[in-house]
Amino acid sequence: MFSLDALFCHVDDLCQAFEAQWQKRLLIHGGIKRNRAKSLCLSEIMRILIAFHQNHYRNFKYFYLNQVKQYWSDAFPGLPSDQRFIEWIPSTLIPLCVYLKHCFGRCTGISFIDSTSLKVCHNRRISRHRVFKDLAARGEVVPILAVSGDGKLLNPKGKTSVDWFFGFKLHLVVNELGQLLNVILTPGNIDDRQPVYDLLSGLFGKVFADRGYVSQQLATQLLQDFEIEFFAKPRRNMKNKLMRLHDKLLSRKRSIIETINDQLKNISQIEHSRHRSPVNFCVNVLCGLIAYCHQPHKPSLHLEWLLPPSA
């Protein structure tokens, strides 16, 4: 169950240790900078932003006016107007990045990797979209089921296995407990295999992926550099390889990350098309990921049947 006090304590503990060190390392350009005092501290601003993704609201202004101001005014004395609060949102970007890293789970040796699209506008408005003009891109993922009669994989550029999209890709890796281990955000035209090396840096064990990650060179590199066994589901026009029964059973459990992607979009609301600032888009994604990390009941696999019996 969602607890505002527990969230505040967790966020405030990190801010007290981080904020002082962060201010010391900020670059000074030499000019006069006005630093107007805020009526809310950094941890309070972050708490409200994260709580928005935990309360199933679809519009932040409606959430701020009808939930925060009406029911949480005692917990947040000195609440500003909604427009003034929105002006403070970009100042939380770096602290939220650090806090998300703090919320990551522990690698257990069994991991699952996947990517999901984050659309920033409707397809009919791609040509006149301006907010992410030089940042987002059309999705250019090969449809994994499009195979010609002679066994060659078809490649209609710019189309995924679902539909066109304009925006970004969120690449994430999770363990069998449903905990996030690492995330990377890229433009929509980036191949799924490109950020894998950085995404799995520091992990160990076995990693399971879908057909979009098939690459013998990548699997060999991960085994040599990180001692990671990388298993990607073979495409339909490829020959099956001999696998241990244990690994084959685990590869069939890859649906856990599909469930997590669905919850990130439909519960944590990391995707919508109303962004007016790239920084606020990043804050929205970070807060959605953090809200998922605080979710008490995450999708998980019960792998007791895979463990050796106790002596």
C-alpha cells in the first residue's frame, strides 16, 4: 500500500546526504545568479512528483490542485501555485537520477532484458512536432515475424512489429524478482543490441532476451568481458541450438519483463504525448521508474523448483 510518510523518509535520507555534496560540485560561470528560496525543499518536491505516479492520476495539474492542495496541505506547508511548482521540476533531474540508481535491485545471476517504445506524439503529428525535433526519432526496429518465402528476413525501415512510432526507446534489465537493475534511454531508431554492453556492465550470470537481440558477436563479447551467458531466442529462419533444460525453462519465463513494461506504461504512466519540455519528459520517466521500484507487489518468478534440494 502507498505510504506518503515512508516515501518521504526514503527520499529525504538520500537528499540530506546528496544535496550538500552536489552543491559543492556545481560549476560557477562567474556571473551574478539569483537563487530565489523555495517554499518547499528538494525532497518535498521529489516526493510530490513520485507520488503523482503512485496515485493513478493522468494529469499532473489536476493531481496537484485536487489531491496535493486539498488533502496534503498539512504535510506540505507553503505549497506554491501549480505554475510555480512546474517551474521547479527541472531542478530535480539530477537528484532523481541518483535516487533511481539508489532504488535499483541486486543482481541474482538471472536477468531479463528488453526495450519498449515511448511515443511522444501521434503519428499524424510527426511532421509538425517541435518539442523533441532533434532528440526523438522514428522507430526503426526489424519486425521479428516478417520472413519471406525464401527464408530472408524482411526489413520495412521505420516500422516495429506493432506499428510506427516517433519517440524514444527505454531499454531495461530486471532480475527474476521483478526489480530493476539498469535502464538506458535512447532515440527510437537505435538498434536494441547497441546499448546492451553498457546496460549489462557490472552484472553477472545469465541474461535472457527476445529475437531482437540475436548476435553471436555480442554474446561472445559479453562472455569474454563480463562472463555473462547471453541467451537470445532464435529467429524463425535460424537453426535451433542445443540448450540445457534449466536454461530453456528460464528462457520461457521472459514474459516477466513484458509485464513490467506494461505496468510502467499503464500504472506508472511513463508514456504520454503532452510533454512541453525534454527535461520534464526525463523527469516524468524517472519518477515513473522510481514509483515502480517502490511498488510493494512486483511481477516475480517463483524459482524454488529450479533450486537444488537442501541437504
